[in-house]
Amino acid sequence: MTIDLLRKGLRITEVDVPLSHRATGNDWQAQVHRLRQLADVTTALAVRAPATWRPGRGESARTDRVRSGRMRS
């Protein structure tokens, strides 16, 4: 959902909340859990169209070329 909001140009802020999670170990069940999480994220990204970067406030298209290594001297 965060990716969708960023692509629409909305501003994202992080809010600290008093939450905790149940830590998983290094056994095979924990590894399967992480693999399923990876599969879910991969699926969520795969169904979305590839993003095209647009210069944000205070940035230019030149900044993008420098960042991506496409800048030619």
C-alpha cells in the first residue's frame, strides 16, 4: 500500500506506536515463515506496473541520471 501511495505522489510519514512482534528463530519453521513473507511481497510488487521516477521537489531530471549511473561526461 505504501508503494501505491508514493506513486500517487502522496507524502508518507512514519508514526511511532507502542507495538511489538513475536520474534521468530532460525529453525526451519521460521525460515519457511520468512520465505512466505518474501513470496507475498514479490507477488504484491509483480502485479503492479513498473514505476517511472519523476523528479521531486528540489530535484531535477539530471539528479536521476546521476543516481542511476546513466550520466555521460
